[in-house]
Amino acid sequence: MRVLQINFEKLGGEKKATRDGYGDALVELGAKYEKLVVLDADLSGSTKTNKFAKKFPERFFNFGVAEQNLVGQAAGLAMAGFTPFASSFAIFLTGRAWEIVRNTVVYPQLNVKLAATHAGITLGEDGASHQIIEDIALMRVIPGMKVVVPADYWQAYHAVEKVFLENGPVYLRLGRPAIPVVYPPQYEFCFGESELLKTGQDYLFVACGVMVYEALKAALLLEKQKNVSIAVLNMATIKPLDEEGLLEASQKAKAIFTFEEHSTYGGLGGAVSEFFAQKKPMPVYRFGLKDVFGQSGSADELMAYYRLKGEQLAEDIASLL
Amino acid sequence: MPWTLASEEENKLIKSILAKEPSRRSTLDLQLLANRIRRNVIEAVYLAASGHPGGPLGLADIYAVLYFKVLNFDVKNPLSDERDRHLLSNGHVCAVKYASMALAGFFPEEELATFRKLGSRLQGHPSTRYFPELENSSGSLGQGLSQATGLALGLRLRKKSNHVFVGLSDGECQEGMTWEAAMAAAHYQCDQLIAYVDWNNIQIDGYVNQVMDLGALDEKFRAFGWKVQVANGHDIEAIERAFLWARQEKGSPKVILFRTTLGKGVSFMENNPEWHGSPPKKEQRDKALAELYESFHQLWENYKGARHEISDGA
């Protein structure tokens, strides 16, 4: 675990999408690493791999609307010595192609990076058919698969190189909409290390993705309203889970709260619960999609509908403290 | 006594064939090796008391040609960058790959006795996690052609000219992903890619044309932009010619559809879907080995005759 100083005054002033952090990083890394190849399945404009495609056309492969083949081809390119980033929407990459991910990529431990965009309900208007809220669970359960969920543009941008350098398969979960920037542009992502963005003693909030910002907001609101002190931990690497960081950040905590734009089953909340159930039993309250599908609407409306906005979280949590 | 129960005399003969330069191996040499592969398959599946004997017997002639004539590899440096890659998509027939690789010297034939047993690198379906020289992991059908295409694209990007061979079954052509890959290989004009299909018209539930008819498989590949040949998968010279053709053709991926007989070489297994995935019992194994020995000795007689002719001529 690292302790990072975040400027709370500026929080939420700027908004950028994590998928743009990914696309911008690929272009930078393409010049630096010849082994980097990028694959897409007819969504390069949306996943932002099109920037890489334009600059390094010989190292970009579009496989059309065929996600199973996309993953299989990435495996082959890894066998040839490349480090492929395969991109599509999270629903297709982890859902439709799951068994190929398991058998052709992770089981042989091939050096394939699955960078999926449009994860979670913040995908918005397209509705539940495209809003995967099961992907963290689906990837996390595969033996040896690593899972990274950046909280904002800059964390995504810096995570891409570390994901590239990490040996073996990694799932990188990215989102569609512009979301509040939490991190400063100059920042170092450390694979597998959680970051304490706010110190506090009584309760520990553990969040990932867009929910890091909302959790921070909820913690600040609750501290104003109640005489409590809350720590907020960004668990950007969900697997391997930073267990030491969890223990350290929860030393005096009376309860843990987890926040994710994902089902409350099997994702970050699941991982944190599994850990505390065995190591340090205490209440773990999981916030996310409570066994329901999403629906059409803007990202913002949906976050509010499912009570995932900072203000709503503060309201709902107040009675639990 | 070696586990295949082969005589010292036979082992000497096999050794002499293996000592030859691949280009100097005759049709008869390859037939003898194919027979040895078949017996190794029967014994491995019998000892494992599980697994798939039928497909491997049907593929033995193709594998003999591949490993002892066609593929470029150096068993002393098996992961050399210069090697041809040989991937297996329908992993359940791996007994034939293991038996061929053992004969080629990747590991001792005796190790075939560990097939499908705890701790063995000869997993029930091929796994590079346990045995990197296998090139790919498979078992779940329909995924190998994508892997092979990606590998061929990668080798081309690295300016390597090695060929990527990949074995498929006809049954797994029912998987949509096979055709996703076929489309991509043609789109990217992967001419380093050579696929071959074990076209025996048998899958677990019965005859392919009754379970889910593939129709004109050759026309299907052709329509996807591939160069296609249909060949007899038990005619050593036809197999050789087909692979030679595939190596030489440029501009698009190639597929050879080998007409094969599941269970080839063991009378009671031939063309019987029941032998797709059941191991032989003791008496069936004895009968199968006896039949194969008989064929071997017949070939051996021909071999002796042929050597006479050569020495007479010289």
C-alpha cells in the first residue's frame, strides 16, 4: 500500500474517460516497444485503439466482429513473441470469449493483455445487453489471471505500460464516459499495490474504477455530517489483491465498505469479503449492482438510479455507521 | 523389455530409419514408423484406461510423414526460432502427437506409459504449461486455427519464413470460431499457414453427416479464400505431395482435407464411432496389437525384399 496525497478541492473539476487514457498510452508505448501489437474486433473507434492503428498500421490487426477469434489470434501473436493488447467491449471480450480466454490464453499463461472498454453501467444508453457487471468476477476466477481497474484517465494511462511489462495474462477494465479525474498527470502506477487516497481510522472504504471518486466524495460528506474518520483505499489491482494493504488500512476499522460499478457478487466486494472473512472477520458492506441488470439511460442518470453517487452512498451508509 | 513389447531386432530397424536424413526416408520407412506410432497409441490409451484411440490411429500416417519427412525441427534444440510450428487444434487426438514425438526423440517412448496420469507432462489434452514443446494447448474444440493464424501473422511480422502447421478435425469445423479464423487467415493472406483436416466423418455422437452435416468442406474453405487440396490420408506419397504443395503455394492460406478412416489399421476399430473416445480392454488391446504386429511384419518382409532389390541393382 502507498499513501498518496490527493487535492480534494480540485476533485472532479476535470473529466476524462479511462478508455482515452488507454488509447493515448498505446500510441506512446508503440514507439517505445516493438513487441507491442494491438488487436481489435471492429470497435477500434470506441476502444480508442484506432490511434495506435493509425500510427503503427503494421502492428494493428482488426478481426472484424469475431471476439472469440480475436482472443485466439492474440494467443497466437503471443506465441510468436509479441505482447498483444486485444480490445473490444468488456461484454464481448470477457463474456462471449470467456472460454477462449480461459483455455487458450490463461491456462497456457500466454502474455496476452485483454483491455476491455465500455464496462459497467456507465456505458449508458445502449442498455443492459452491453453493460457487463459480471466481468471482474469472470476474469478474477480464472487461475492466474490478473485484474486491473483504473480509477481515472491518468491511472489508466500509467497502468497501460505496467500492464504491458507485467508477465502473463492481464485483464484491464476501462470505461466509456468521461469521469472525474482523481490523479495528477505525473503519477506512477505500481502493479498490485493499493493506494490510500484518504487516511481515516473508524471505517475503511475500498473502491475501484469510477467508484473511487464517488467513495471519496461519500467519505468527505460523512465526515462532515458525523463524527467519524474514514479511510479510502483505491484497489486498482483487484487480483492479485493487496492483502497487506487491506490489513494495514483497516487496523482500527469497525467495518469495511466496498464500491464498484459491477455486481456485488464476485468482484471487488467479493474479493475483499473473502479476505476479511478468513483473516479478520468484520462486517463488509458491498455497494454496486445488487443482483440486477442495468438499463438505458445516461451514465450519470444510471449512477443515480442505482444509488452509486457519492451523496447517495453517504445517505445510505450513514445509518450503518 | 521395452514397454511396446518390440523386439530388439525391430528396435534396430526403427533406429536405422530414424538415423536417416528425412529426405532419404522411403515410403516403406514411413509406413513402418506409422505402424510403430499406432502400436504406441494403442498401448498408451490402454494403459491410461481412458482417452481416444480412433482418431490417433487414423492420423498415424499423416503424423509419420509430418514428423519424419516434412516438419523442420531439431530435437536437440526443440524451441529453436527456426523450427516449423506444428499445432494441434482437436487436442483429444494428442496420443498420436505424443507417440510421434516420442519416436522422434523428444522424450523416451517408455514415458508414454504416463499418459493421462497424475504428474505427467502427457496431459489428457495437450498443455504447454506441462510440455512447452507441444507448441499449443488445446482440448476445447475450434480454437486452434485462431492460434495458428495469430502465430503465422506474428512470424510474418518478425520477417520469419517458417511455416505454421495446424491439425483440425472435421467435427470441430462445426464450431463457429473455426470459420472466424478461416476468414481472418484469408483476409490477412497468411500463406505461412498450412491447416490440415482429419476428414474421417466421425464425431463422438456418430457420423458427422448425420450429427451435423458439413457438406462440401472443400468448397466451404475455397469460398473463404483458401487454397484447398483433398488427399488420401493413408497414402504416404499422397500425404507428402500434399504437404509439399502446401509449402509451395503462395498468396493465401492452404488447407489439406485428408480423407481418413478412424481406427485405421485395427479391423474392429475402423470407421466405428464407438472408438472415438473409448480405450480398449485387455483382450481388445491384445487383438489390436497382434493385428498391427502382423502388418508390421508384412511391411518388414517388403522392406527386406526392397533392400535386396537395391543391393541387386547396385
